[in-house]
Amino acid sequence: MRVAMYYNNRDVRLEEHPTPAIGPGELLIRIQAGGICGSDVMEWYRIHKAPLILGHEIAGEIAAIGQGVTGFAIGDRVCATHHVPCFSCHYCYNGHETVCDTLLSGTHFDPGGFCEFVRLPAINVRHGTWKLPEEVSFEQGTFVEPLACVLRGQRTARFAPGASVLVLGSGISGLLHIHLAAATGAGLVMATDLSAYRLRLARQFGADLTFPADAEVADLTSEATKGRGADLVIVCAGATSAFTQAMAAVARGGTILCFASTAAVATIPLSINDLFWRRDVTITTSYAGSPADCAMALELIKTRRVKVTDMITHRFGLADTGKGFSLVAQGGESMKVIIHPQE
């Protein structure tokens, strides 16, 4: 089968690779659509593992079924998540499924998402594969995993209807956070970015106010919230300046959700007395999404409460995956890039 082999962000090659053989409990999926995630082009994180086949936001149809699999049939339209928890460890029992050892290192797609066929291990079939309703296209199905990550992040940050929300960075994860917060009852949604193009999209998907990221964001946020600051600040930009802005813009008693990763080595100074003791601010993080988050994301997409199709700006066949990587890495006038491996 054909695969898009990643060597670096500027070198993604179309190569041949054996179609994976499946065993008991497993599924072989003919991938029809795959989204390029910002983490796919996080070169410092990927380069030491190269060459490899990336891609974890997929949807397709079942091409073969392993012995013992129930509930699925050849031809079923499905989406799947690459990492699933064990549901039987200390972390899973305490609601931290996304830091389960099994999720972090024990489950994956074989060989990846940017190829014609993928093998889903049995644990992924049991806990991380969902049939797509008729109302959900393959392209929309690729948003289930990234939207699940956003859902988990906002739940971890204790988002509540009526809250004022500031999203720092309006790339695809920021856009999903903006859209979800607006769709689920935020009282005020504000967003920042250096790109005027992305700020236009932020307004299109629910931001009430947008600010240039190099402006006095804390002052603008304070003005918009009558001096309080934002109840929830979501950092979706990897620049350390965004984290500094978050600490200045958050309200007393508010929460900062650190959603984006930074460069390989980055540290941020904190004023313990001002931020925690005197302002009662919570700083929290979020990684990935659980199977329950994926199921909820699929329902939100199905019912159109979260409208994802208009976030797609570019589509490529498998041979042009490298063009998609270049677009995402450059961060220009593109938002979601979808690869169609059968083209």
C-alpha cells in the first residue's frame, strides 16, 4: 500500500509499505480521510523518531475483520482514536485516563494515519472505534479526536455557562475551543492571534471580541469584562509570551488552561504570592481525550452543535501530504488540512 513517510516537516515522501495483517479482535480500516494535527508538525518532538508514518485523526471504512470482533461489519463507516486507556489502573480509576500508561505508550495505529490502510489493535477496537452516523461525513469524523481533546480540556478547567473565556491563539485547537465555548453557553468569548486571517475565523466561529496577540491583551480583556479579567484563559499558542499574557489576563478566582505545548525546553516565571495566594488562580493542564470524550465529540458533530466542515481549508491526496505539512507548519492562511489517502 502507499504511505506518506515523514522524515521532517519539509520532507514527506510517498512510499510503499506492506498492508498490515490483522489478528483476532482487530480491524483493518481503509482510510478515507485524515487530518493533519499541529502536533504532527512539532518537529522537535517528531524528528528523533523519523522516518515514520504519522496521522491520528482518521475516518474510513472497515475492510477486514479479525476473529472474535462483534458489533462491526465490513463496509461500516467508522472513526477511531489512536490512544486508549486500560480502564483498570490507578489513573483510570481516578478519572485521569489520559495519563494512563497504556494510553501514553501502549496503544497506537499500525502503521499510522497517512496511508491507505491501518490496523486497529484489539484494545483500540474495544475502546476507541465508533460507527459514523449517516449525518457525519468521513471528513467530519476526523474531528472527533481533536474535539475530544478540547472537551476534556474545558471540563478539566471547570468551564461553566456564563463564564468569560479568553483563548490565546486561534489556530485549529484555539478555533475548536472558541466554537465549543460559544456553543455551550459562554457569556463572553475573546480570542487573540497575530494573524488577521485567523482572527476573522475566530469571529466566524463564535468569538465576540478579538485582539491582536501583540496588543495589551490584559488591558483589553479587563475592559471587556468590566475590570474582572477572564474567568477562563485557554492557552493555545506555544509562545511563552502567551502564558505570560494568561497570568495577567485571568480573573481573581479564575482558571488558566495550558492546552498548547511549547518549544522543547521552555520555562515560565511565576509570582507565587500574586498569582496563587492573593488571586486564588488555578493553573491546570490537559492532554488528549478519553473514549467518553470522543463519544461526546461525535454527538456534538452529529447534531451540528459544533460545525467543523467550514474549518477545513485544504484537501490533498496522499501523494501531496507533504504540501499539507508545509501549510500547517507555516501557519499562514490555512486552518484544517485533510488528507484523502485513497486519492
